[in-house]
Amino acid sequence: KYDSAATYYEQSYNISAQIGDSINLANVINNQAKLHANKKEFDQSLKLYLLALDIREKIKDINGISRSYNNLGEYYTFYVPDNQLAESYFLKAITLAENQQAYVTVRNSAQHLY
């Protein structure tokens, strides 16, 4: 199950990199991070979540940055528990998402806080 997902993510990564699609590249990296977290490969997962965030920040993808913050909040809630870091990331996600009227991200982040 994980092996086939990893194969498809790698193919998508290569295509996105080849055509210079930074938005999709960050999305693929984020999905790879989730895959590694599910496999309990937490160091690799965090590295990839931060890489996706970095790409999104460089291209000023505000909605993507908000989703990255939400994902990091979930990482620190479910995989490597650190309530303070999780709350910090969720609050950043909510602030950005509200400014962009991205209410799904607001809801997803807020449900972890309250």
C-alpha cells in the first residue's frame, strides 16, 4: 500500500519538478511527508513538511502556507506530540486562512484547538 503510493508520489514529484510547477511540487512533497508520518518515519516526515512550507513561502502561496501550518500542527498533535508547537502552527494557519477566506483550513485547524 505505502510502496505504491510512494511510487506515484515520486512520479508526480519528477513531473512537477520537470515542468516547474512549484505549487504541485509542494503538494506532492506534503503528501510524501504524510506518507512518512504514517510509516512512523518522523524525521523524514518533518523534513518534508518543512520543505513544502519553504517552497510555498518562496512562491508566496498563502493558501498553501496556511495548509502547511495546519499540517505541521497535525504533525505535532498526532505524530510527535508537542501541544505548544501544535497550537502555534494551528493559530498561524487560522490567521492566514481567515485572511484568505479559506474557511476549510480555518475549520480544520480550529477543530484541533477547541
